[in-house]
Amino acid sequence: MVFRQPEPDKRDLPPGRSLILLLIYFFVGLFVGQFLAVVISMAIFGTGFNETSQVAGSLNHPNARYILFVLQFFSAAGGFIAGPLMYVYRYERHRLSTLINSKGLAIIPMLLAIVLTLAFMMVNSIVIEWNANLTLPETFKTFESWMQEKEVYLQRLTDYLTTFSSGLDFGVAFIIIALLPAVGEELFFRGLMQPLIRLKIGNAHAAIWLTAFIFSVFHFQFYGLLPRLFLGALFGYLYYWSGNLLMPILGHFINNGFTLVMRYLYQLHLIEFDSSGTESLAGTTIAIFLFLGIAAIVGFRGYFSKESIT
């Protein structure tokens, strides 16, 4: 069984050089996006430069939530979308046309991708609980203390941004936390970085896992490193099996969006399950979702398999 390959065989530049250029465009886009975000926030909320750029550290400003949303939006749009698109326009104009194939626009693979992602999220709760309670050897105590402090800060920031006082807050957060990362991060990591790494090292599976590792490390959350690694690998295989970037984008969107919706419903006291927790699901529930996930993988791979592709 052979799968359609999303990566072109030839490029204008060596893959190593292309990776470096892609990272340069990413950081330039990130810097420009952050600068614009600070300027726009200063104009809208009447804050000073230092006050705006340091708002994430204190969260005491009355408009801190919206300032952070502006900063997050322009940073993500600049680094993950504008920067990579400028790279593509400058060096690989043909690349965008290879990211999507018409077969992946059908309802069946989309439904299978949704089922697979949801099933994976449930099964991955085992890894989430294990990673969250991981204790390092005494030799790494200093590093562990630093990571714990970082984790506490990031959890505080996440709780702040995902505690909604209105439907408007939820809608804005849904766009910035669910939709924008799904498009931007998948374009950058799966659409551009993964194929370049594959060309560089010559192995598709190694490229998927290495990209997933970089994707996980990028989020700077040690106590979520492994579950996010496996999640990144899932997105990598969705792209590898389908040759369609819409599949990992859809999976990423479902993962973030479902978690955010469940968080909002919990705050409205409509459900009792808190999606921000790290406890694993019951064994029977995990077994059911594991079966569904395996079935979805078989169906998804079978849908995109084509014997004539080499």
C-alpha cells in the first residue's frame, strides 16, 4: 500500500539552506508581528510601551486579556503565516499548490480525521497524566525547579486567557487559540518544515517525529512535552497519509477547539468535566476510544492509498 506523497522531489535550494531561510522568515515575521501588536495595543488601550510589552508578567491591567489577545494574534499571524508565506513567495512559489489535493476535500476523510483526533485526545490522557506527574532525578533538581516555575506561570496565563466572562470573550479566544494556531502552526511545521527535514535526512517517519519534537519543544511546556510530541506526530501522519495540509489543520483545530468549548461549558456549569485537568480517563473509556482511533486510522489510510503512486 503506497500513499500520495505531499513533498515534491526537487526544490530550487538545498533543504538545509531552505530550513535556515524558513526560520529566518519566521523570526522576522514574529518580530514584526509583535512590534505591530504593541503599537496597536498602545493606540487602542492607551498604555505605554513597557506596560504593554510586560502585561503578560503581571496580568494586573484592566485590559490585560485583550492586550494579550492582540499580542498573541499578531505574533502568530506574523511568525506562522506572514513570515512563512513570504518565504514561499520568495523561494518556492510552486509550493502552495502542492499542499492541498482535491481528494482531501471530501467529507469522508474529514470525518475520519475528526474521529481520529478526538479518539487520540482521549487515549492521550494517559500520557498527559504521566507527564504531568513526572519527577526527575536529583541531578536535574535545578532544571526541574525552573521548569516547575515556568509551568506554574504558563498555567496561570492559560487559566487567565480561558476564563470567559462573556460569549464575546469566548469567541475572540476561539479564533486566536483554536483557529489561528491550527492554520499557522500546521502551515509552518507540517506544510513547510516537515517536508524540508524529510528531504534533508531522507526518511519520512524520522522527519515526522523530529518535526513533532520541535513542535512540542516550541511550546516550552516540559510537563506537556510528550503528549504534545505524540499530537504533533499525529498531525504529521495526517499530512503524510493524505498529502493534504487541510487534514492536520482540521485535526489541530478540533484538538484546540474541542478543549476550549469543553472549558467554556464547564465554566457555564453545563458539564462536570474540566478539560484543563491532567487526570486520565477511565480504562474502559480509553479502550473504546483506542478501538475507534485504530478504525479511523485504517479507514483514513485506506481512503488515500493508491497503488499507482510511487
